[in-house]
Amino acid sequence: MSYQNYVIAAYAVFAVVLGWDYISTRLQIRRELGNARRRAARHAGRSTPKSPDELTR
């Protein structure tokens, strides 16, 4: 009895899971960087309206 097919299948599953882990991590990093850039752009574009009673520094 040969276990060659089982070993090949196990390595194939390992390679697929390893590849998926790499790709999903890269996609998550890209998504979070985009969110941070959009948040920074919104924050930079936001002007705080000053009331006439507010003192300036």
C-alpha cells in the first residue's frame, strides 16, 4: 500500500492554505491602509467652525 497520493494531497492542501493566508493578509493590509488614508483625508478636510465667542490662541 502506497501513501503517495495522501502525501501529495497533504502538501497540496498545505500549499493552498499557505497561499490563501499570504493573499488574505496582503488584502487586509491594503484595505486597512486605504481606510486610514480616507480617514486622514476626511480629518484634514474637516474645518472646525468657530463661534464668535470662542477665543483664539
